[in-house]
Amino acid sequence: MLLINNIAELVTFPPGPIPGTQMRNVQRLRDASLLIDGRAITGFGPHSDVHAPPGTDVIDAAGGCVVPGLIDCHTHAVYAGTRENEFVQRIEGKTYVEIAESGGGINASVRGIRSATVDDLVESTLPRLHRMLQAGTTTAEIKSGYGLTVDDELKMLRAVRQLRDRQPIELVGTYLAAHTIPREFAGRPDEYLDLVLADEVFERIKREDLAEFCDVFCERSAFDVDQSRRVLETARRHGLIPRVHADQITQMGASRLAAEVGAISADHLETTDDESIAALAGAGTIGVLLPACSFFLSVDQAPARKLIEADLPIALATDLNPGSSMIESMALTMSIACTQMRLTPAEALVAATANAAAAINRHNRIGAIATGMQADLLILDVPRFDQWAYHVGRNCVRTVIKAGRVIVDKGMRIPHC
């Protein structure tokens, strides 16, 4: 067993999904302790009420606060090569579309993936995941989408599968072959979809345990609503859960499609409208917001307060990718959400934990501090969690616990009681 003592503030809330108007209703237990048995939380409360048997290992939280481990529910963390030239081009005034039309964008990352091996992708991704873990990410979703052939898309997902066994972050695979139209299929998107949506492709994905979700970029520069519907309905027929890149650059009904097909999440939502918000709320779809992406691209943020007021459960994620969000830190993403989307620190924390868990269908096991939930926890070096978002860009994570096991320990002693 493991006991965490001397917690200045233990932050609790129910498992997700938590509706928008309830996201700020967190409980802050002062002078608390928490008990872990194996992989699960077995008790917590005021220090005087939590009793551990002799021989229990003890972590002294040293007056820090304890929160759930962060869940990055939308990333493109497996990639090959960087695109800093596009970063400079945007600073000089070029738009996302202009860069894509000149040979950049997603297709620039395709070249790197196609020339890489699975081992190459694993070795280049490991350091990113290590940095994410050090900053408090204990679970992450990773999409394919930079291969744009069946073999290269599956290669990316095989890298994700190998990475599960090479490091502690729990990884979730998403099949995103419908990310954009590859150049060799320019003007022939339906022929490309014929290839990547073939029955045998999904049979390989399921047989090799490569992905749980299927995503599509529903956008004028990628796939229209009817093509996106085809992607999601085909995937669902083969047992993958639908997700949608929705309303990022233009408003074309992508969020309404997500609601129509029962997608677990609609991600981005920068250009969403009232009709789309109502549809998502009615369908119980999670709205995944990506404030680091808008920050990195210097474009308008999604209307987070409007989404919250509509009682939509919203989640946060980094959108880590080499083109539009070279940001690995969920804590920084939470700070951006607070300063630019006007989320409170409590809302940002719920969005990065309980609701993020719901967006990847793990809310019954992770994302909250509750008896019986998996012990994915962070001990911070600040006494109040509001200070975490306030310390923009500083890593306040002192200790990371994943499934009841200390994974990151920045100088804390673990004596016996």
C-alpha cells in the first residue's frame, strides 16, 4: 500500500463527463491524505481520518497539492521531421491554406513518415513522451494521419502500439487516414477513401489491436460532410468509435455531423456556431478544445464560455503536432485556456482530466480522484492548484503516480510508516 500525507489541497470532482456549468464545482480538501492499494485509490480525506496499516510506504507531499493525472486526448505525437519553416512563414504573414497549397502542411509531414521505419518513429517519439510525462501527462491519445497510404497509416499505429510497452504513459490509438487527400489522389478523394476504408484494413486494425477510434478531418481543404459521414459510419460498422476534426477553419456542418453519427467527440470547434453547439449538447458529444493550436497559429480561440454556458462537457488537449501546435505540455495548454478562453483553473483542470477521460472512453477508470478509480495522480510543488495555471510555463509537477506506481519522483523520499 501507499499513503500520501501532508497534502495541502486535494482536488476532487466526479468522474466525467461533467457538464459545462458544473465544471467549476470542484472540492478542495485541506490537510488531506490519500491511500492507494495496488493500482486503485482506496481512501482519502482529512489526515486524521485516513489510516494506513503498518509497513505502508509513505510519500510526504510536503505541503503540495494533489490532482488527477492529466489526459491529453488529442495528439499527433508520432511524426517524423519538423516544420519550423512554416512557423517562420506564418510569422511573415502566410496563412495555413497558403502554406498547404505551396507544398507544406500535412503533406510535408507525409514525406517524413513514408521514409521512416516503425523503429525510427518509436525512437523519435520516446523523448516527447518522456517530456510529457515529466509535465504531468499520464494518458495520451495518438492519431495516425501522416502516412496517407494504408501501409504507412498502419505503420504509425504500430509505432503507437510499441510505445505502449516502452514507457509509462497509457496510449490510445486513433485511425486518421482521412486527414487530408494525398497528392497522388488530388481530385479523387473518393478513390482514396475506397482504399483506406476497405474491410481488410479495419480487420487488420482490430486483429493487431492498433486503434480504438477513427477520426476524420471534415474541412473544405480535406473531406466534405458526405465523405466524412462515410468514413465515420464505415469505422463504426467495424467497431471503431467515431471522432471528428470539426469546425476548425471553416463552418461547414462538421459538428452537426459529429452529433448525427454519435461521435464521442468533436475536436477544435474554433468556428462553431449556435446550431452546432445545440446539436453537440443534445447528442452528449464531448467538445475537445485545442487552445495551444490557436495560440501557436495566432488565430481566434474556440468560444469556450459559450460552450460551457450551453452545458456542453468540454475537454482540453494539446493537439501536439509539428505543423500547428508544437506544444507538448498540458499544463501550458491549461494556462492558455485560462488566459485566452477565460476558463477558470477549476474548469481547465476538469477539462484536462475527467472530461478528457470521457473523450477517450476511459472515464470509468481514470480522470478523477474517487474510491476505486485508478491511482493516476500528480503531486505539485504549489499548495493550491490555482497557482498551477498561474505559473505559466513552469513545470510544477513534483511526483507522477501511474496506476499506483511512482513513475516520476523529483527528490521526494518514500519512507515506511
